[in-house]
Amino acid sequence: MIYHVTVGERTFAVEFGPHGVSVDGRPVDTDFGRIEGGPIRSLLVDGASHRIAARRVGKETWDLHLRGRRMRADVVDERTRVIREMTGSSGASLGPRPIVAPMPGLVVRVEVAPGDIVRAGQGLIIVEAMKMENELKAEADGVVTRVHVAEGQAVEKDQLLIDLAPLEETGD
């Protein structure tokens, strides 16, 4: 089975076959296991061990935390990729998604207020979880409609933190 995994601007073809895993046609020695009691998984790639927090946030989207960095990965199978190419659909959402807590933690800093215009990639809020600060960013341009939390507030996994709406077309 072939999956197309997009992280940032790069897309990788990951194939799971009877003889193992390959990435972009190159065989990779891997092992992947769940660590009991949480979202942390152990990933072994070509002898190098990594701890990764992986949480599914949509049908084809995963929120990943690796070495203090938060990444979003979109994973589609070969059939879905071909259908998207034929129809011209990217599968991407058309506006900003609300910001939710990736795991339980403490709000360290809120960097926006209602009415603020935000750009894709802009930091909106910092949440401390597992002794690490995680900056949560806007996925698309938008406007902040509501902030549901305050600095110093404890939050639970998947708790709504910030509502965003698409920018209005100005016609300029």
C-alpha cells in the first residue's frame, strides 16, 4: 500500500509492502510502537530512535510533535491522490480552523485578541505541556473572533482555545 505524506512543502511516497517500508523508493528499516499511557510513540528509523507524539486531527491529517517541533502531516492513499489530481481538488480546507489544545497543559501566553487579523503560520497562543512550550499557529489567513482562555489557565486535550473566521473579501 502506498501513502503520500505531506509535511510542510514536501511530499513523500511511503510504501508498506511484504518486504518492509520504503520512502520515495528507498528501503527504510523501521519499527513503530505505542508507549503505554499516552499519545507518545516510539519510532525507529534506520537505527535511530525517536519519540513522537502523534494525534489524528482529521480524516487525513495528523498533528505531530517531534523534538519540540509541532508539525502537521496530511496522509492520503494512492487512490485518493489520483482522484484529487483528476478533479483538481487539493483536499485542503478553505479557511482557518479553530485552535484547540493538542494535549493537556497550561496557557503561557495568548498572542492575539478578538478582531486581530492573522496570517497563515502566525503564532497565536503558547501552551506548556509535558514541560515543553508549544506555539500553536494559524493554518490559514483569518480573523480572531473569540479567545476562550486566558494566560495561566489549565486546558484539557482538544479544548477550544481560539475561534478564527475567514477574512472578508474587500474587492480591492
